[in-house]
Amino acid sequence: MADIMLYTLSTCGHCKRTKALLKECDVEYKSTDVDLLEGEEREETIAEVKKCNPRLSFPTLVIGDTVIVGFKENEIREALGK
């Protein structure tokens, strides 16, 4: 399985739904609540997100080379092969 990284905001409903879907699909992933970061770590993470999602919207889900912006259940399941 490809590496999975999820960039979220702690207060975002779509972000929470994406986390729940990934849990339901029983896949391992890394997640960062960007709004809870501070200083240099926050700046570096925002720069990472902008590389794959220049609009800097959330959730931004990276599955290998695939980037899914927003809660798009069918696209997420397809990218995961579920």
C-alpha cells in the first residue's frame, strides 16, 4: 500500500469524515491538523500542502501519487482499492 498522508483542520467536518472513512477502510495513514501547528512547523507543512494543492483547502489527502481534495468517498475508496 502506498504511503497515505492526510492534511486537515481540527474543526473541519469534512476532515473528520475523511478520517472516519480511512479508519473504516482499515488503512494506516499519517494525519496532521495544520491549524494546531505553530511557527516553523506550520510554515513547512503549509508549503508541503501547497505543492500538491495550491488552493490550500482541506482535507487534502495524498495516497502515493494521487491527491484528493475534499471529502470524495468514491474517489478515496477507488484510490485505496476498497
